Amino acid sequence: MLKSLHIGRYVTKPEDLRALAAFLEAVGFERLNEADKRSTIFAAPVGLLSVNTLAPEYPRDVLDRLKDVNRLLVLEVSNPDDVFEIAGKQKLKVLADTENPKTAERSFSIELPGEIVITVHGKRDLPPEGIEGELNALGRKFAIVVSRFNAFITERLLQGALDGLRRMGARSTDITLMRIPGSFELPAAARMLAETRKFDAIICLGCLLRGDTAHYDVIVNECARGIGQSAQETGVPHAFGVLTCDTLEQAIDRAGLKMGNKGFEAAMAAVEMASLKHAVRSQPSTSSKSKTSKLSTASKTSKQKARPKNQRNRGR
């Protein structure tokens, strides 16, 4: 009885076989046998395809028949755009390219070595709609914690953060500023503010410059760990605007010169994360739906039990 379907295609040159094999593997075919100059077998999730080199001992009438079917091959893929990009990288000739606007199905034909033509078709694998925050600070409250140490840099970071918040709609009355001695104190100060539940996001600003001792590494690790832990445990977004640079020149570049202003970028991150938190909270909860359904069912059951027996049996 029939066990499988095996379709053969033929090329005339070993180099054509190698090029064709490279393309088929790139688009997702699985090679089932060891590659050689004569025959290579590939498996797809559905179907089986083999690519072979024409043997000179084949009869002439067989070779003539093979020339007609040699050019025909159709692939269905999950994302035709990826295959089209692969064909472009391998510099394959595109013979046709169409797309159905109603079904979002794309179909294109490309010419492969050995005079083989492959028609690729499939619907584009579009990603699901995601949850995103908006760069809109209007109506939200923010706290900025800034280190006094290396104030030459941190004050520029502060001005960048304030500029960013105002550009995104934050009012001055909705911004609270806290100054602390150094970056080591940032986690504790940020947690103090977060635990008040008065702020939608906390912006942490500081500057650490590498010195001759291990002091720099200790402070950097504790600062980053503490800010991250505060954000996770309080549920209030924290933006990390702490520069960790080897030289003063690197810090200056990141405080408003060649590398932009990291205080401004931290403000943008804080606004987006505050908005994202609100968006996540606004999503309907599956558990709450099921809980409401259970409560509704329980309420109906209790009402039925509360009704007199003669009323419950009416209509039966």
C-alpha cells in the first residue's frame, strides 16, 4: 500500500544542485540524506521533494520529458516575505510578484539554478496587536531623584529630564524633585517615593566615573540592582538615568553633546512605562470574567433555592 509521495526534480550541473540545496534549506526544508553530487533529498512538513543531477545514461526520450516538468515547483510558506528576502540575498531572479489585498496572500515566482522555477505563496504572518505605552505625560505625576555627586554632569541630566517631561505634557506641579548625596543612595530614595503611591514613575539620575580602585564597580552594581529591585517590588516604574563612564569626556557626551542627553531619554522611558502600566491595568481580566460568571451562576442557584417549592415546580 502507499506509504508516501516522492516528487523528483532534476538539474544538469552539480553546482546548480548545491545552489538549489542552499536555497531550499534556507526556506525551511530538512535534508534527509548526506549531500553528494548526484542526489539530495529534502523533507517538508507536508510532502517530500528530491533534487537530482541528470545522469548521462538516461534515455533521450526520458530527458526530453523531464525538461517539461523540471521547471515546475510550488511552495506554500507561513511568511512569503521572509522567503522573498532570502531569494534577494541569493540574487535570484524574480519572474512575478502579486498580492491579494483582500486575503493578504502573496504569490511570487523565482528562477533557480538548473532552470527550475519556484512559485511561493502564503499569507503574511502578521504579529498580534501589542500593548504599548504612549509618550503622553499629561495628568500623571513623576518624581526625579538626582545625585549631587558629579553635579557638573547630573545637573545637565536633570535639565534634560525636565525638558523631556514638559515636552510630553507634564505640568510643573506634577513633578517632584529630590536631591541626594550620591548614586549609592538612589535605590533607597527611589523606594521611599515609590512606596508613597503618589507617583506614576520615578526617574533616577546619577553619574559614576571609573577610578583607580574597585569602588566604582561596587557602587555601579548596587545602584543598578537596588533600582531594579525597587521597581519590581513596588510596582512603580523606575527609569535608569545613571551614567557609568570610564572618563569625564564620555559623561559629557551623554549629558547633552554627541550622544544626546540620557536624562531626556530616561524621562521618555518613565512616561512610556507609566502609560503602559495604565494600559495593562485597563485590559479585561479573564479571571475576573470567570469569577463574575461564577458569582452570577451562584446567585441564580441561591434564588432558585429560596423560591417556594410549589413555585419551583410550576410548568413542569
